[in-house]
Amino acid sequence: RKFLTQTCPPWTGFTLFQHLSVLFRQHETVIPGELPLVQELTLTLREWAVIWRKLYVSNKIMLFRQLQQMTYSLIEWRSQILSGTLPKDELAELKKKVTAKIDHGNRMLGLDLVVRDDNGNILDPDETSTIALFKAHEMASKRIEEKIQEEKSILQNLDLRSQSIFSAVHTYGLYVNFKNFVCNIGEDAELLMALYDPDQSTFISENYLIRWGSSGMPKEIEKLNNLQAVFTDLSSTDLIRPRISLVCQIVRVGHMELKEGKKHTCGLRRPFGVAVMDITDIIHGKFIFYSFKGLWVSLKLLPGDLTQVQKNFSHLVDRSTAIARKMGFPEIILPGDVRNDIYVTLIHGEFDKGKKKTPKNVEVTMSVYDEEGRLLEKAVHPGAGYEGISEYKSVVYYQVKQPCWYETVKVSIAIEEVTRCHIRFTFRHRSSQESRDKSERAFGVAFVKLMNPDGTTLQDGRHDLVVYKGDNKKMEDAKFYLSLPGTKAEMEEKELQASKALANFTPTKDSTKDSFQIATLICSTKLTQNVDLLGLLNWRSNSQNIKHNLKKLMEVDGGEIVKFLQDTLDALFNIMMEMSDNETYDFLVFDALVIFHYYNNCDAYLLVLNYYVANADDSSKTELLFAALKALKYLFRFIIQSRVLYLSFVACMIAILRQMDDSHYSHYISTFKTRQDIIDFLMETFIMFKDLIGKNVYAKDWMVMNMMQSRVFLRAINQFAEVLTKFFMDQASFELQLWNNYFHLAVAFLTHESLQLETFSQAKRNKIVKKYGDMRKEIGFRIRDMWYNLGPHKIKFIPSMVGPILEVTLTPEVELRKATIPIFFDMMQCEFNFSGNGNFHMFENELITKLDQEVEGGRGDEQYKVLLEKLLLEHCRKHKYLSSSGEVFALLVSSLLENLLDYRTIIMHDESKENRMSCTVNVLNFYKEKKREDIYIRDSYYVYTQQELKEKLYQEIISYFDKGKMWEKAIKLSKELAETYESKVFDYEGLGNLLVSMASFYENIIKAMRPQPEYFAVGYYGQGFPSFLRNKIFIYRGKEYERREDFSLRLLTQFPNAEKMTSTTPPGEDIKSSPKQYMQCFTVKPVMSLPPSYKDKPVPEQILNYYRANEVQQFQYSRPFRKGEKDPDNEFATMWIERTTYTTAYSFPGILKWFEVKQISTEISPLENAIETMELTNEKISNCVQQHAWDRSLSVHPLSMLLSGIVDPAVMGGYSNYEKVGCVMGTPRRHQVVCVSPASSNGIVQLADLLLDVPLLMSGQMKFMKSLLSTSHFLGDLKPPNQECVIGFLHGWAPPGSVTAVPIISFLLCSLQSLCLPLSLIFSAAGKDSTPERSSILPLLGFSNHFQCCSGI
């Protein structure tokens, strides 16, 4: 409470926190004297308060507000109940409101379902039968769902497709409210509305018929403002059709022509018009009202089948609403949904005009007759909204030889009448003159039988009917024409028999030219068009073909089976029960059952079985019980393999097991006649239990039912464990597979999600522990005992049981872990003693493999790592032979766990790619060291052969190197792959493509621009960092053009709580042991490492640039510091360098952008610094000169600038500092340079060697040097005295005795020698005649040393 009020500033919800403060004190005790409902209210509000706060923190505003309003209501109602002032009836009503609100809120929040009795009291599972508990769950779930849908229906103006109410249903209805029809027809009209798919050119639904009067109002005045219909049975697949249209066909009912008068024929159905509207958006819930021109309707999509729609939308759909069904079945056919509709469509015909000059005005009359010729009254339905009619008359087309009607009507006949009925079509010419019309008689007849000779129903599709003509009355005699073929297909199949009947009724020659086509669609749950399914349904009358029909059932289309699911299942189970003496039928029935979802007659069977089990002590019923259980075996198999478990069956099975005590189990086992019977029973039971546990029979929020099932299963498993120990333990009777199934069942039970208490809220956890305890501990201890009971059989379960036992030990329950982790040591000991190898490698490899899988799956924690290491070390150290190897293994597993936990933490919670890759590499390196690379080989490569895999990997790696501009590495791999193409697989086409790519790589190296990245040293100090970073230093490779400031900011973004250190000195122990996070970051310089083949060769600068930032493994950071007092005249005299060299485990660039380092710190003296600088400068100038020597076309500007910087240094004091320290030739202090300590003298000699041990160049270089020094750019940048010296050098002389000549001579000595000029030329330019001894030029070396330091090179 304190936390909540502090984190929430004043707002509208604060008063609610104040109300809740009384309820949520930590130590409040619920008073037992309170009403049970008040206690439930208190506990509910406490649980909701915790969730409410989480919703506020996670900013789920809508759900937060909903829960707030519900909580307000519960608090208010709780106060009313506690007041004790409510009358009894009001209290009962309030109780219903409270329980409904609690149940709704729990469902909304994903909490457990509360099951209640009729009075709203919570059911006690110990006092309630299992079946009653199951039914209570069903009723509660249904009641809550209906309540939620009722509330959501108020918000139907929102997008219906986005509402959960639509995602929870599979059937929909389209509500149509007919508002008005304005059209000047002048006669009565029929409006036939239907849903139409324009893409498939088919009507989806039957017609909704409206009869409209000539006065502009409905024919039936009582239907005024009450013309509405629902197109039902639409499925979700109908809603996602690309297009759906509402089509309204308008038929005029009256004269042949509108101008005709009274003497003309009336009552003719004539085509008038059609209206079409695209309602795709309406089906998607986007519009509610729309209109045709002159036709107004309002539309609304309603979720649910007809029953649900009538209940949930009673304000729209009432008894007067017409129901237009889909011409087909809905997505789900519910049991008891009996339907028997036959849709007949008049397609087209072609009729000879006979003696008439013009084509006939053909009217088709359709009616249904039985085989005796009796007319079935009201069997034809032209459209929803009206009762059936006995005869349907088609539209009449005026003088059309080939009329096309496409009129669909529905034929509804009692199921028992279908076999005897047929549809008759008569054809008549209609005259516009009434007098003539009355004399017109039918000129032809056609018929189609609804049943085929084999007992199946008329097939769906089009049928070409034979049109019979004749003048005799026998044309209307059903007994007569039914003996003739009704369709042209039948006529072609049969040979017409020359009989008297045919002779008396032979069609004329003209009649053969007439044709008539219809289409039929059967929507029936009782009439099948499949002969194999029919044979099964009528199996009793055809028992000799049962086996054939059962086999053929597997080939029947699933949609056809679903329509007759209940009848089919009844037939299957009747066959199984009545033919139980034939096991062939048992297996065939079982194979058929596994494809079904539903079983209808299970309850009666289970009641009998329940009775037998309850009276198992009665010896007279033992045989009956055993016989009943034989059938139960097949039902168990059905339950296991069915896609959807039949919940009530499982509930009944739990009810049976719940009633059995120890004596029942013992007695039942004793009834098995052979040992094999017991094995079969246990094997199937273990498999069934494990499958039921794995499939989650009941919904997650059915907590009481799930816990009931677990408790019953636990008791049964323990009983069966006793049977295992008693009958299958010794050496002769041991059954490995049976024991193996037991262990896997027990582990599956222990790890089931419904028992993982730590994943639940504290309130739910307390509730479960109080009522049921922690069942994981009980089964876990039993697993431990059963393992130790195995004795010498243990070796048979290694390594197969390592994984299951690991799952048990990973359960986050301390006592269970302590009890089961020692099993690992027992496995090690067992393999060591019985494997014959004197090791436990099988156990070790399996544990490492399974540990990787389990930790990656989210299991395991730091406490488990510590406990596992502790217990394994304790047991191993006590063992005579495993003390050493066991301790190594324990530490190895602990190290692996640490890496895996770090990896999982980073992968799940850290978005940094660098951190993720680092942890991944740590794990991979661990497996590589242990030679377990197989663990991280990915399945994606298993589809390739070894050669294909090698080639694919090469190509992928080369592609990545190309993208990363690492063309040197791409070339190296390309050469290896080229060797394979050329010499092994002889793929010359692939070789050609590869060589083209290599050529582009070489070209990119020379021409493409590759920015050199900077490298940064980063130290992570403090205990606040993860273990793989803590108190370690890493070298990072920066991105292109990334500065240190940007890089530091990027790192601090990953660790926002880290404090950036300003000093580059290593931190002390106080920083390293601090609980905080400290980060140190500074730039380091890579140390170039050229390949040996590049030494002393004129390598282009573009190639060298690559190695300055790549293929590097050493990095340096230099920090200047002073020894002794600072010389005011020359600050460099006491300046030293602290050089820190970092060496990484791998070279850059590598698999990571960072690697951990080792560091070595050294101090650099001024002389050593001069030597190092001289080496770098000589190398730099030498490379530049060699490049110009190889290519004279290169610009000399870079080299001239380099020499100018040496001759005329603009910073650091230049030559004057050298003269001040007495190092200039001819001054009193000139010998101070050579009079040094023995340690320094070696450095001076080394410096001298840098000048004197330079190979001589060809005389041709002199010409190049003179051309360089004579450039106006070079001379123009020098001071006048130095220009004079250079000019003298160019002409072979120097001004003798010139003071400025001395430093120039020294410059030429160091710079020209560095440029590899012959020594004779150097001293010639200095005014010497010959090369001097080395000792005589040592004073000059002092100048060179100091000059290089001062010039900043």
C-alpha cells in the first residue's frame, strides 16, 4: 500500500487506493465468521490490486480503467453486504451481481475460473463429484462467455472484425432490414434477394422473397416496416471472400406485356430487372446502411449461429424474421443439427417451335411427386419468408428459343419420403391471349429421381434431362414415365428395351431436339451421396461387407463424414460392441475413430463401467468388469489419438479412478491372468496418462479441474509404481521399456505447467499449496526412490535418463533439488563401475548436451549452479576413485552453466549485438575446448552433402568479406575455392565466375576508399556488470568514421547506470569491488604486422593501409610522464613515455568487434623514444622514395612536405633547443652526447647504426633527389639560410664557416642518409673529401637524436 500511494501522484484513482488500504494490510487475517462471499470478495480485491498496479505501471490504460470500475463496484457491494441491512431477496440478487462481476473480471484478467453451485457458493472439490465438477466448469465458462458477448454486443458500431467476439465464433449471420422499394412497375412484383460470389459466379445463399404490390407497399400489409431476414450459416471463409454481392432479382407478376388489358393472360412471371450491390465492406463490418437506386436496405453482420443470434440480438431478430440459409453447410455442424434441403436450379433449355412461326413462350412448372404419382403439398420453397407451395412456375421469356432461367428453389421433404419421391417438370407454351392460353396444354415432361438405385442421393451438379413429348395422358402417369430414363446419361447407359410401354410412348422425331438442364445441391445430414458411407450406415442389413465398408471409410471425403458424424460414430461403436468377438473389426473401428472428433454414446457405457468398478469386490462381477475394460482399451486409444479430446470422457475416467482405493487397485491387478496382461495394461496406461498430461485436456483457467486430475493421476502413478517394484524388479522379470515409460510419465507429470507454483501469483500459490500441497515434491521423491531401487539395472538407463532427471533437478524447489541432484553422482559412479571403461564419458556428454538445451529453454538459475557444484563436489571428494575426475567435471559443469546463464540473460534482456555475440562466442569456445562442436552445428546445413556444404560456406563467407570490404581475406578464400573448382570438382563455369569476382577484389584494393577504423580500449569495473564483463578490459574495433566521443556514448547507452571514468590509469581495488558500474574508455593505436613477403619491397600505400588497421593483435597506448625536475630551457630532457601494450586473444577483425586483452606496461626513455621515432621516420621516407623510384609519374608533393617538416620544424623549438643543451658541433658541451652511461651508449650506437648501416643506392637516385630538392615548392617553404645550403648542395658546394651550414649539414646527414644516399655524397655536400670514421660523426648523431624529438616526427 505504501508503495502504491508513493508511485501514484494525486489522480482520480487515489481514493480507490484509500478504500483498498483497509483490505490490503499485509498481516490482516480473514475473520472466519464472515460470510463466504465476503471472504471471497476480500481475497479477490487483494489479488486484483496487485494486477491493477502492474497495469498502471505498464500503461495499459483501457484494461486499467475497466478493472478500476469493477473494483469500485466490488468495494461498494462489499460494504452493502457487511452492513447487514439488506433484505433477503435483495441480498440474493446482490450476490448474483457480485459473483458475475468477479467471474467476468477473472476472465478478463486471465485468472482461474471459479465454479459455483446454483446459489453462487464456491464448490468444494472434495465434496463434489468429478462429473458435477466438470459440468460446473462447462456451465460457468459458458455463462461468462455469454455475459461477455452480451456486453460487447453493445459496442457493435466498432469494427466487428477486430473484436474478440468474432474471433471466438465460426458462424455468422447477415441481418437485412428491407426499408423501401420505389419503382414504377405498374403491377405486382417479387423481389428475390440472395448473396452472390461474383468471382466464382455462384449464389451463396437461398433467396429471401418479398412480394411487393402494385400500390408500392408489401402485398401483406402486416409486413409493412417489418421486412427483415437473416442470411445464416456464413463461415469465416465466407467472410474473407474477395468480393460478396447482394443481388436482388425483380420479377414482374402480371400480363405478358404491360400495355395489355383484361382479355390478356394474367399471373405470368416476367423478368423486369436486377439490382446488385457490393457488400464486401459491409461483411467486414465497415458500413451498416446502404441503398440501391430505388431500393433501401440496412445490413449488419452478426456473430454466431441462428440460436446465438436470436439470443444475443433479440432486438433485431425475432420470430417474424425470415431465415435464409446458406446453400451449403456452416463451418461447424453441431450434434442434433438435422437438415434435409435439396436445392434445384433451372438452368436453361432449348425447345423446338414446332408448327409455330415464332419460338415458344415456355413456362416450366416444377412439383414433387411420389412413385405413386401423388403430389406432395407445399414441398417447394421459392424463397425464405413464405411457406412452401405445391407448384413452382418459372419466369416466361417472350419468344426465346433457348431460355436461360437460373432460378433456384428449395425442395423440403421428410427424410423418410425422399427415397420414394421425384421432381417433375412440365413445359407449357403461354399465350398472351387469355382465351388461347387456356387451351394450351403441356407439350413436354421431364423428371429426375432423388435417389439412385444403389441407395445414394442424387449427385450434386448439373443434369441434362430427357424431355418426353406425347399427346396421350400417359405423359402424366408417374408409374409409366418412371420406368424410362430420366437423364440423358441414363439413356446412354441403358439400352432401350423394345416393350409395349416404349411402343406406346415413343418420343416423336421432333422431341429429340428439345433439351432441358437443371442443377441440384443436396444439403442433408441424413442423405449421403457416397455409396461406401451408406454401406457403413446400413451395416446391419449388409453385415458381410462390414470389413470392406470400414476400409473404404478411410477414403471418404472428410466433409462428407462430418455431415453424418453422429450417425457414423453410432455405427462404429455399435459394430465394436456387437462384434467384439472379432478383433479384426476392433482394429478397423479404431483406425476409423482416430479421424473423428466426437463420441456420442460414451456416457451410458461409463455409467456401467463406474458401477462395475464400485462393486469390484463382488466376485460375480469380476468377469463383467474385465470385459468392460477390454472395450475401455480401445476408447483409451481413441482418446490418445483423437485431435480433440472428448472432455467428458476424461472426466468420467477421473471419476472412476478417484473412487478406487488401494484395495481396488490391488484387486484389479490380481484379475489379470498372465504377466503379459499386466505389462500390456501398464504400458497402455502409462502412455495414455502421459498423452493426457501433455495435451492439456482442460483449459488453463480450469484450475480446480486440472488440480483434481493431477491429484488422481498422482495417486494412480504411485500405485502403479508399487506394481513395478513388486512384479518387474528382479533380474529375470525386469522390463526395461516398462520402467522407462514409468520414469518418463513421472517426469512429465512433475514438469507439467499446472504444477509450477513459482509461475503463479502469490494468492494462487497459497491456494494450491493449502488445498493440494506441492505435488512435485511427492512425485520427485518417488522418482528418486525408484531410481535407487533399480540396483544393477541402473546402467541400462545411462545416458537415456540423464535428460529426464536433469528436468527434475531444475525444478525451482530447494528440497526437491537437494534430494535429486545426488542422482547425478550415482550415475557417474554407476557408469564408472559397470561400463568397463573406468570413466563416465557417456554421462558427461549427455549432461552437457541436455544442460545446453534446458538452459536455452529458460530453466536453471544461479542458485541451481551453486547447489549443483556444491553437492557434486561433496560426493566426488568422498569417493576413492572419483575425487579427482569428479571434481574436474563438477567445476566444468559449473563453468558451462555460468556461460549458458550469461548467454540466456543477454539474449533475452540485452539488445546489444556485441554483448550477444560475445556470450555466444564464449559458449562456442567452451564447446570447442571440450571437442563438442556438434552441439552448435545448426540443422539448416544438414540438407547438404559435405561438398555442397563446403562450397556454400565458402561462398557465404566470401560474400560477407566483400560486403565488409575485407577483400584481402576474400581473395585468400577465393584461391582455396578456385583450387577445388579447378582440381577436384572441375567446375570451370564456377571457376570463371569466381575469377571475375577475384579480379574485382584486386581492383577494389587499389581503387576503393576504405576508411581506417579506430580502436578503443574499454574497461568494465565494478560488481554491477555481468560476469563476462566484470573487471575486464576489452579492445573494440570502432565503426567507420566513429570518434571516441560517439563510441563512448554508444556504450553508455547500453549501460545507462555506468559512470564514466576520466582517468586512463588502472583503477584500484575499491573501484573493482564496488557494487556500481564504472567504465573506462580511451583510444589505442594498432601495431602493424606486415606479412613476411612484403618486407623490403616497394608495396603500394593502398596495400599497406589495410595492414595498419587490420590483421592486428597488438595495440599500444602511450602516456607521457616526467622523471626529475623540469628543465625550463628544454622540457624534453626529462620527458619519459609509459607504453602499455595490449594483446588480444584473436586478431582484428574477427568474429567479434571486441576481444578481451592482456596488458604489458613499459617505460620509454627519451633515447629509446628517439630510436623508435628514427626507425619510423626512416621507414616512412624510404617507402616514399621507393614508390617514386618505381613510378616517376607519382606526385612528389607528399615527400617534399615531409622533408620540409624536417628541415624547417614549425613547432617544439627546432634547432635552438639542441644548441641550448650543448649538442651542437664546436660548442664546449659537444661531447656530452657520447659521454653517457653504458646502458645509454648501446642505444646511441643503435641510433648510429640506423644512419650508417643503410644499403647504398644506385647512382641514378641522385638525379631524382636533385630534381626533388630543386622544386620551387620545396625551396619556397624553407628559410633563406636553408635555401642557400640546399642550393649549394645542388651545385656541389657549401658556404664554409657558415653558422647555419652546421645544422643543414646535420639535416643532410640524417635526412639524406635516411633517403639512402651514398655517404660520400653526403659528406661531399658538407664540405668533406672522404667518408669519416663513425666516432667522428657521433656529435652529429646527438643532433639527429634531439632534432627528431624536437621536430615532432
